[in-house]
Amino acid sequence: MTDTNWEQYSHLPQFVLVGLCALLVLALLTAGITTAAPFATYNSQWTGTTDLRDAAMANANTTVIIDSEATNEPPSSATTTAFVLGVPNETTTIETTAADVLTGGGTVVITDEVPTTTNTLLERLGVTARVEPGPIRDPRSYDRQPILPTVTTTNATGTIAGTSLTLNHAGTIAPNKATVLATTSQFAYVDQNQNEQFDSDESLAARPVMTREAVSNGTVIVISDSSVFINAMFEQAGNQALAEWLYEDHETLLVTGSAVRPVPQLVTLLLWIKSTPVSQVAFLAAAVGIVFVTTRKRYRSAITSRLQQNAPVDISQTMADDITSQSPSASEYESGLMKTLRRNHPEWDQDTIRRLVTAVITHRQSNDDSENKDTSNEQR
């Protein structure tokens, strides 16, 4: 292969380096804005709830707020719906948020099938309904397999009335004083030993899976399935309709729960900036400052480069007679040259003038030395 052929590959290492840097930046951005936590609103996999978040954000009448460290004070008015997607082991923070929403007259939707943590939260909020162990299997009414039973809404008004929902490894609910909003078919049973078989000690019955109860000034809705709104289940038209029915009449949807925190770091930063006016002003001022400094530096570099290329020769030729006609000393020459430049070019700053004067003096001294050397050679 000739040298000419090698030249066409001379920029290949640079291209490879740029490509690797781009991949690195992409990986860092992806890690900063996504998470693999179940139920998380920034998890686009089948276990996440990005579809729920996007559908709510597409509703022009609803503002979506992700409960995180960056959320200063979650809204607690009558126009707020709070989705508790999975109850965490430590319920204190969720309890405070839910209690504030209920006090303000809003709605709290709790989705979980784990009795221990869910019932602790329900008791502290003053809800009488209780979640009971599953999983429910329904060999007659299901989607794809009996562990995904389809249930029908009852005692529900509006667009959700009579809608068929799909659950995933759901538990059941003991309603107590709550109103039942959805039940399984009469052929459903709780697979207590999880052997995927209907055993003699198990019974068939219609089982409650969603309830509604008035608490404080608001409403609590319990759904015995933490997976009802994950991406894989949100594909079901009934599940989408249920989510929309729960928040469509409210101005704010607050999403919280066990896997919502922590939010990805980059998203947390963006949410903090969005919710903090002082940070917005600071970042705007910093951006303006960076643009100003960068622009000024480029302008000065361009001026200096142009002066270094052209000015010394022109000035030494056009102003030498005016300044050196009286054979001034070096200091007088420098002072006179600086005054002349300030007068002719008031837009130049002091540093630029000094660099130019230094270049002219150096050029003059070099010419003088050359002339002295030629004269000495001639005398010899």
C-alpha cells in the first residue's frame, strides 16, 4: 500500500476517539436520567411506570409531580391525587405526604398487595380496609394466564363504570367500612401454597380488589396490586382508563411510593432547579457569564493575532519618521509609540498596546543590531 493510500486513514484515530467520547457521554446521561427500580417513573422497562407518567403529562389539565428530594412541599389541595405505587418498609415519609393530601381534601391511591407494610400505612391514615395475602388465580376470567385475572368495576361512576381491569399476582381486600369498587369473578381463588392448582382447602368466590373510603377531608382508594400501573400492565385499555379516571378531575398528580425515591441524580438536579427560583437565576447568570467571557476571549485573541501579523511592520515603517526623527532614547521611543497607538486606536486595551509596543521595539532592536554588524564588517 502506498503512502497516498495511508493518508486517507490518517484521521481514523481521531474519529474513533470522538466516537468513544460520544458513547461515554451517552452512557453517563442514560445513567443520570434512568433507573431500574420497580414502579419507578424513570424506569422504561416493563417493571417501570414511565407510560403512566407520560400519559398523565399528556393531559393538558394535569400537572405531574414526582415526589423526590427535590420536591420542596408536595401539593395538598382538594385538586390533588397522590399515587402511592408500592408501600415502602418505612412508611413515615409516605404517611406524612398522604395525610397532608387527605387533610387538603385530595385523593390518595394506594397500590400494593403486601399486607404488612400496606396495612401499617392504612391503619396510620385511619383507613378501615385491609389488604389480605394472595396471589389470586382465576381459571375462568383472565388475560394470558390465570395469575393475571380480569376484574370488573362495581359501584363506580363515570367512565370507569363496568370497565374490565387486569391484575398481576394481586392480593385481596377486606373492605370493612370501605366501598368495594372492583371484584374478581366468582371463580377466583387464593392460591395459598402457590402451587398453581386449586386445592381442597381453597375456595372459589368473588373477591374484592379495589375499595374507596372517605378519610379526613379526602378519599383513599386501595388497589391490592402494586403492578396494576407498571408498563407491562398499562398496555391494557382498562388499566389506562382506571388511571385516567383517578386523576382526570384533579389538577395535580403526585407520584410517590417505595421505588419512586431515589430519583436519578441528573433528574433530581433538574427538578431542584425547576422548583427553586434562586437556582434558576444563579444558573442563568452563570451561563451569561460564560458566554460573555468566552466571547471576549475570542475577540481579544483575534485582535492580538491580527496585530502580531500586520501591525509591527506597518507601524515601524509608517510611524518611524514621526517618532524617531529626533533620535529619542529607548524610553522616550516606547512612551511616544504608546501615546500614538492610544490616539489612533482608542478601542484597544492596555495589554494589547503593550504587547504591540514590545514587538515593535524588539523588531527595531533586531534591525539596529543587524545594521551595526554590517557596518562593522564593512569597516574591516
